[in-house]
Amino acid sequence: FPSGVILLLLDKLRKMKWEQMWRLTAERELMSMLSTSLADQDIFNAVIKQNPFLVYQLPCFWNVQLSDHTRSEQCYRDVSDLKVIHWNSPKKLRVKNKHVEFFRNLYLTFLEYDGNLLRRELFGCPSEADVNSENLQKQLSELDEDDLCYEFRRERFTVHRTHLYFLHYEYEPASDNTDVTLVAQLSMDRLQMLEAICKHWEGPISLALYLSDAEAQQFLRYAQGSEVLISRHNVGYHIVYKEGQFYPVNLLRNVAMKHISTPYMFLSDIDFLPMYGLYEYLRKSVIQLDLANTKKALIVPAFETLRYRLSFPKSKAELLSMLDMGTLFTFRYHVWTKGHAPTNFAKWRTATTPYHVEWEADFEPYVVVRKDCPEYDRRFVGFGWNKVAHIMELDAQ
């Protein structure tokens, strides 16, 4: 009997003088055994062997053992409804049970469980006709499968499962109508950025996370185990579940944008840390530049470092010094100068007040805009041009 899956009725055991019973058995058996190989399990089984009346045995399908010397096959040969597969150690992944492959695959299926399977039409269980579904099937059938862009065009019609506010969210926007939400999207490989961003930005945050079902559970454990994240209730986590082969970057941005409760938003990327105090600074800028009544976008200049560790600049003077020393660069200076050149960093160095920036082709700055700004074009997936197209549309409007 595996002591790990025994249900104990402690009140009855106490009345039977259980503590005395197991101690006497242990002392007697250890005189010949000298030690136990399976700790408490050996003692349990020795007691049960001498006092079989203690145990009510459940049918074997409640505990199908997969180790080398079990008679589990006798159980599942006759029973279709197995309740518990007992497979609790790395050693049991290498057992000689001839059906181990079947059980291993079952185990791995649940480990990487894909909730999208539940949306498929089940065999023999036809759903009632749904107009939206029929329209979608019609649009998909009109696509040319030989078209080199078939997979991209198909992505446009993918409806991703989305779990809004995956964790508790609680935030009342400030009454002065200057509040700003930081908006970003991420996948599992950027999870480590969350704590740092929360330390740099005390205002509300809206995040879209692109995760599988298994990763969503990992994220939950991570968030609940983080003192920084668990203490923040003004962060909205919206999970978009993985489906298809592309990273739907603009769909994710749109999900994060749609679910903000403030009049303004800072459209950022998960790799960026806002300067300390930026939240309050932007709220003052919103009033100063009359964003409520004018169609303006505020550009937040972006910088990067090639260093693994960096003491974060605490002021503009310190940042300028680091630029001069070569420990910081204007963002993507070496890779894609055009992306941020219109910010006009030469003018920014000496500017003490905001200045007007002209749009140029390929410009992709990080901006603060009103809540009613246009959405991102979700046809852009993966890497490239997704932000450029959005900034171009912002400028046009």
C-alpha cells in the first residue's frame, strides 16, 4: 500500500491506539530489517499485514502502478475507466511495463494540454449551425491553398481564445483625467521583465500575454510567488492562448489597448524600463500639452545598452553623460537608425521644453496617446513593420 495515497480516518485510528500499534510493529520489524527502504511505507505495510481489518481496499483502478514488478495489467485489461495512474518518479518513466509508451504519451498530452482541442467539432457530436462559424468557413474556403501567403491570410481569420483579467485587477482612475496606462505584450521568455517594470512604473499597466495552457499555469505560479507582482492590483493580465504558427503581435497589442480604464496610454514594449518618475511626469505633460483637446502623440525617447548590467540613470544629466561615455546609445542606432532618427536626439540633448517632431518614413517611436487612438493592424504577425504602420496611421490622423 503506497502511504502517499492512503486516506486516514484519524479519529478511528486514535481509538484503536494507532500510535502504540505502529511503534511496536516498527521496533519488532527493525530488529531483522535494520532499516526501512521506503521509510514510512514499510512501517504502514508491516502494520497492515498484521492487522488487515484496518484497511478498506479500493478497486485497483484507483491506483494503477506502473513500476517494474506490479500486476497492473491485470487491472486495466478488464477496466476501461482508470481513475489514478501512479507514476511519481523519473525511474518510472523508464519502466519495463509493455504499455508504458501509451501511458507516457497520455501523461505528456496533459503536461502540454492544449485547450484549443475543446473548440473542435467532436466526432458524433455536431453543434447547432452558427452563422458566424459558417461565414468563417466560407471565407476560409475562398482562400487559395497554393498561394505562398496562404498561412498569413488564414491567420487573419483566427479567433484566439482570450482570458481577460487572468488575475485580480482593481484600479480607480484618478479624477483629474490625466491618468496613463502602460501598454505592452509579451510571451513566456519575457516574464522576468515584469518585476522590473512594476518597480519603475507605479501607474496602471495593461499586458497581453501569449501563452499555452501549460504556460498560463506556470505564469500563475510565478505571479503568486512574486512579492512585487502579488502586491500590485493595478496590473491587468490578459492571456491570449497560443494557436497557429505565427506570433500575433498586433492582435496582442490591441487586446492590451482595449482593456484600459484611463484616458491615456503609453504604448511601450516589454523590453523597456521607463525612467523613474515617468508616470507622474507624463500626467503633467498631458495637462501642459492639452492632449485632451488636441490630436497629439507624445514621443518618449528610447535608449539601449549593450552591457549586461547597467546602473540605471537617475536624471537626464546622468543619461547624457552615459551617452557621451558610450555606455548608452539611442535605440537601435547601430541597426536601424531610421526607426528613431526623427525624434531628433541632437535637439533633445539641449531641449528643456517639448518640441514638435515631423513624421518620416519608417519612424517607430514609443508614444503616449489618447485612449481613442486607432488600433494596430492585426494582419501584421511576427517581426517587422507592425509599429511602423501604426505610427504612419497615427500621423495621417
